Amino acid sequence: MKKLINNPNNVVDEMIQGYLKAHSDVVKGVEENHRTIIRTDAGTKKKVSIIIGGGSGHEPAFMGYVGEGMADGVAVGNIFASPPPDPILEAIKAVDTKKEALLIYGNYQGDLMNFDMAADLAEMESDIKVKQIIVKDDVASASHSEADKRRGIAGEFFVTKVAGAASETGAPLDEVYRLTEKANQNVRSMGVGLSPCSLPQTGEPSFLLEEDEMEIGLGHHGEPGVEKGKLQSSNEVTERIVNDILQDMPISKEEEVAVLVNGLGSTTRMELYIMYQKVESLLKEKGIHIHKSFVGDYSTSLEMGGLSISILKLDNELKRLIDAEANCPMYVQKKKEKEEVKR
């Protein structure tokens, strides 16, 4: 597959260099580790620090979500690989103001080991109290009875959004953790893969599918899904995914949700909005109200074809946090005009 790059071994570092130059008003690097990125205003407000991170190739996740109302710092790993403990630790230390930090990451072996090690080091070296949230929203990756084994995919965006908004209020770590874990427990996602991506170093496809095939439940690193078969219509795929999510997380009539239809890299906005219109219809038929919708590329897999649907069940606490303002290089949200007038 064609890629417009220089040296395949330098793609992550060159990407970070360009990102910092392009968005120097919001983010900056850390001298101690070139894979650590923090907010330019880090350290100016006493608050719980929100630290995220993961492998590259999922842009705008994860570095795109560093900024006001979201994360304070991020550790950037190689493509589809966890960052080592060092950049995570430097992120924790670089943004610290309150000796309290919350780490958010997906349920992958490398992330589990490296974030946990960084948390221990932060507590030992700098006396920073650290809690961790492990996102496990992919219903296709394990059964309901084995939910602790599930992968974290695009639902991590919602979890980070809630954590960032909660920390901006100045709430203590236990309260930020409680609200973030509530979001983590009430979000479910599921995806479909249509075509593979390829790693810059190898040029090899991440998985194999025939031109007329799709794979339901495919992971965003190309992990096997739950069903491979002939390509179906958007409506048929949407109905399958929404029904699987609602079977796993029942939502009652009149309850409210936030919905994310997330592209995996090469899927067009046309396809994403075609899927969203069906999601809206299916939820409306069940009497479920969509409070807020998100459609676009929020957690990609290089140029993979396909998409995922995430549904976050809301209550008044989570609605307030999902609605809060955010200002990141790759995600900006402003309050609605009528809310500003009320102030």
C-alpha cells in the first residue's frame, strides 16, 4: 500500500515533531522524553492530572485529545504498540499540581504492564497518588460474563471526555475516578472491518479479506472478529451492531445516550452518516433519546476500512460532563449558545 512518508522507522517521531509545530498554542513537548506531550498551560491550575496514551496509528487518539477539558498529558508509543513506562512517568510528573493523577488506557497487555509500572514509579519517586481506569468497551472481544477480558476501542474517547471535564471542576481524585469509572461501565462499542491497513515498516496488510467480504467485531489492530462473511448493506450491519450492544447493555425507554460513529481511517463521511441515520432510527423505535452525537474519525487504525459504533448510557452527571467545553488540537467543543445566555 502506498504511503507518503520518509524513513519508515521514523514515522512516529516525525509525526510528533509536526504535531508540536502545528499546535504549539495548545501542546508542547517535554525535554526529558520526546514521546511525552503535555498541555502548554500544564501546571497553572491545581487539579487532578489526566494522563492517556497508547500506540500510534489511531490518530486523533491519543495525542489529539490533550488540551483543556480532556487530557493533561499523553505518552506516545510506536505504531500499534504500548508506550514504555518512561514517557508515561514523565507525563505524570510534568503536569503534576495536586499530587493526584488518573491514568486512562485500553485493555491490552503492554499497556497494562507499562502504565502500572509508571504508576508505581510516580508514587515511589514523586509521592503522586495514582488511580487507573482500564477501558473495556468492545463487546465483540469477549462475552458479557468475561467482560474484564474485553478490548478498549473508540469508547475510550467518551471515558477521556468525562475524566477531563470532571478534573477541570477541581474535584478530588476519588470523585474524578468515580465519575470516569461510571462512564467506563456504561459505554459499549462494536465495529466492522472492510479492508486492512498496513504497517509502514512492513507494507503487509494487517489481515486478509476478499473484496466482497466483511468481518463483524474486528479489533482496531486487526484482531479477529466474531463473524466473517459476505458484505451486507449498511442498514443490516448497523442493526446487527446496535442490537448486540443493547443486548449487552439494556437501555430502557426514555433513557438518554451519547452516540459515536467512528471511522477507522479510510471510511468516508458519507458512509458514517448513512450508518448514523440508521442508528438514530433504531434507537428512536425503542424510545431511546440521543442527547449528543459524534460522527467522524475519533480513533482510527491507519487506513483501515470500516467503522465502529459506541453508545454511552447517560444520567445527569454524565450529561453535564459530556456537554462541557473542550479545546484540543484535534477536538474542540463549545457550549451551546442557549447555555451561554443562561450564564
